[in-house]
Amino acid sequence: MRYMCPKCNGTDLYIEIGGIIGAVYHCKNCDYIGSFIIEAEEDMIKKLKEKNELGYESKNDS
Ligand SMILES: [Zn+2]
């Protein structure tokens, strides 16, 4: 399980201590700061990155 940025799908996140509201995550890649992050499996990250690089979303009707 890895933490993933909801904005850029980057995995270069670090936790900033958020005090009252708890953990706040900071993305090194796009400077996103927030408590909402995606928890993703390595597999899922790979797939998302492949998708992004191809620039389209596959439609699976199966
Ligand atoms: Zn990001």
C-alpha cells in the first residue's frame, strides 16, 4: 500500500503534522497539501500511470 496524491497521482508524499485535524499530506510533485490522499496498491499506481501516459481512459464493457 502506497499513498498517492489525488491531484497528480504522484507517490512522492510526505506527512506534515497537522495538529488539530491530524495528518496533512504534502505532495512534492505538485505541491498539493491536504488530508485527503489515495491509498493505492503498487499495481493500481502502475495502471494509473500507464493510463496517464497514454492520455486516454480505457472503456471496459465486459
Ligand atoms: Zn501531487
